[in-house]
Amino acid sequence: ALTLVLAIYFYVKKQYKYWENRGFLYIKPTFPLGNAWGMGWKKHASVILQEFYRQSKGKDIVVGTYLMTRPMLLVLDLDFLRDVLVKDFQYFHDRGAYVNEQDDPLSGHLFALPGQKWRVLRAKLSPTFTSGKMKMMHSTIIAVAKEFQNYLGTVAHKDGEVEIKDILSRFTTDVIGNCAFGIECNSLKDPNAEFRKIGKRVFEFSPIEFIRIFFLAMFQNVGRVLKMSVNKPEVSAFFLRLLKETTEYREKNNVKRNDFLDLLMQIMKTGKLEGDDTDLGKMTFEELAAQTFLFFIAGFETSSSTMTFALYELAQHQDIQDRARDEVNRILEKHNGEYTYDACMEMKYIDQIINETLRKHPIVDNLLRTCGQDYQVPGTKHVIEKGTFVTIPVYGIHHDPDIYPDPETFDPERFTDENIKARHPYAWLPFGEGPRICVGLRFGVMQTRVGLAHLLSKYRVKTCAKTPIPLVLDPANTVMSPKGGMWLKLEKV
């Protein structure tokens, strides 16, 4: 046993010479987790990567780090970041995510898939997210938003103190349930609805589960040989059963709905979307299930967290909140009190608030890519070897005072057309950039805009004794989320 421990120790020590031997700037690793100490239990990953970004920026355009024993490069330069995401995309088109379609069919979704599989699927899915299709789903979102607005009325009485993160998660769960599955989840009325409970499980990780995720990221081939799943068994079982029952019921009863599932079923059956002759190629039931699952996990947590952080900021900046409410009321008056698609698209200041929220609190705090073939970093002697992880520290960039002066101040004016043009085009990355930019960003922003507008038109948000100031992030959440929820006070206006 001692021999084995020593062998592992010396192997790891040798691995930790990787960046030094290749002449890269690097952050000194510590046995056995490399530079990942505290990640997931003491500190959120975003904060750790931000520290590395701050201490290394200006010394080189990349810095070497270690995810346990695996070398991982951190990008420090916005021009090189553009090379990775766009200009030299052919070298960096994969995210390096664990995919095992055989034993974990829900892992075969667009976010995780590599190379050619991703390219084929992206071509099939892009037409389902056009502005025309968003318009089609808009009325469904509005119907859920009206329920959300009414529900807030039931909790805003008494002292008005609410845990808003949970309520917003239930709102977005109901929206996604309707738009992706055509199902009334009722999680606003019933916080213990099965859909809501399963949604929570997707993002919650015990320390053991965190280690499993790390292991699968590091040793993907071993994971596939051992038939390991990245998704929890109860989550997979729930979604596969739900989708099987729903698709079979729709086919048998010829049910048509203006939702994402209906669009995917059209592609599954005919390889085309109705009213469009473009041959997209058919998809299997497993592919349909994985994409619908992705829509759910990407749509409910990201939008609910964005709205939570936006309201947290607005509660502390009543002047910004007043201006936002005035805009919503003015536009509603112009559109006869109706939240039409066009009315919501006119809410430019709400969009500035969303953009600044995603700057200060980017829900996806880093972008990961894998180098597909040896690549020389432009203007340097550095060669990134095939298989190396390359990470873009979105949170660090968004909090860089050289890019965003006084970065801890919440200021929607950063996102006027004029101020956007004055910045580097790759200084704001909440949805990624380039060919792998988030395919559903239109939907996510639409849902967030509608939710905020419905709340602000009827309620004022204030801080209360339980509001976490300063903010503490939940280190065990894979996306950025406040620890212990978000308590705010609602008052009817």
C-alpha cells in the first residue's frame, strides 16, 4: 500500500511539472487537487478562477493551472479569447464535457456533444429558436407570468418578506414545463411539485457527487468503460419516462402545441419543420429527450438566478428600479395594458438591467474548451497540446476594473449602445460567443424580461433584515447562485 501511495505521489509531482517544462507562466499547484483546493466546498469556482486571472493578467496572455492532475490553461487576453471562440474555432470546438449516450442518454445534448455530432445537431436545433418561434411561445410565457404576478399578491401581504429565489425558480420551472414539455407543472401553487423537486436535484451536489463529476471530467474513457453517468439516475428516469409518455400521447391523439417538444417531434418524424422545406435530417427519441432535458436545465436555473440577482440589485438601487418600473408602465399604456411580444421587445432599460446583472453575476462563470490539435498561441512560442483544457474566466473578465471601472457597482448605463461600442467586443460573455454561443439565449432573455416586467409593474422590491449583504455564493452549485436563497421584501405599488 505504501508503495502504491508513493508511486501515485511521484506520478502527480511529475504531472505538476507540465507547465514549467513547457515554459508557460503557471500557478503553483498543491498535491493532490492541483489548483482546485476549496472548489465546491469552501469557494465557488468563479472566485478561484478570478483570483488566478487577477494575479496573472498582464504577465502573459495565458496562465497554466491544474484541475487535480489535469493541465488547464486560463485565458488572460481578450484578443486571444476571440481566437479561441471564433477565429481558430476549428482547434477549440469541443467543451471537453463527459458524454456517454450508451449508458446516460440525457448526456448527449447540444451543450456537451463534440465535433461533428454537435455540428449536425446544432443545424437541426437552430431553426427551433428563431424569433418567429420565440413569438409563438411568447403567449405561453405570458400566461404563466400572469399566474406568477397573482401568486406574488398572496405572499406580498403580511410583512412581505419572501425568499424570492425559490419563487422565481418555480416560475421558470412552470414556463419551461409549458414551453418544453407542454405540461402544467403547477410548481408555483405547489412548491413540492415533482418537476420542481427534480429540477433542484439537477444542480445540487454532495461532496461525493462533486468528486464523481471531477473524476468524469478527468478520466472520460475510464468513465465510459465503467458505464458511469453524469446525470443522477432518478433525474434520468423521471425525464425519460415523462417524455416517452408525452410523445406517445401526442402521437396517438394527434395533439399539436406551439412548444419546443412539438418542434422536436416534427424533426424526429419527418426531418423537417412544418412550413419549411429544409431537410434537417431526422432525430432519434434519445436525441429528442437529451435536447428537451437541456432546455429544462439551461432554461430554468439560469433565468431564475438572473432575475434573483437583478432584483437583489434593484432592491439596493431604488432609483434604477423606479426608472425600470416607469418604462414598463409607459410601454404597457402604449399597448393597452397588454404584454405583447412587441411591447416586451421595446423594454430597452429592462434589457440594460439584465445585461448589467449578467455582467456582475454571470450565471455560467467560465467557458471551457478542449484543444483538438496542437496549436501555437499567436505571437508567442507557446504550443497548446492536443487534449488540453482551455478555460475562459468570464467572472474574472466581467469584474476587471480595466474593462469595467468600479466593477462592484451596479450600473445599467454600461449597456447603452454608445458604451457597448466603446468596449472590446469580447468583454461580455454570459452566453459564450462564436459558433457555440448559447442557442437558447433569445428564449432565456425573453423569459427573464417578461418575469421582471410583471413583478416590477405591481411591486416594489426592498431589502430586509434577512437580505444577504454582502452576497455569499453557494460554493456547491455548478452555476452562480446565492447561498441560502435570497430574502427580499415586496410592497404593492
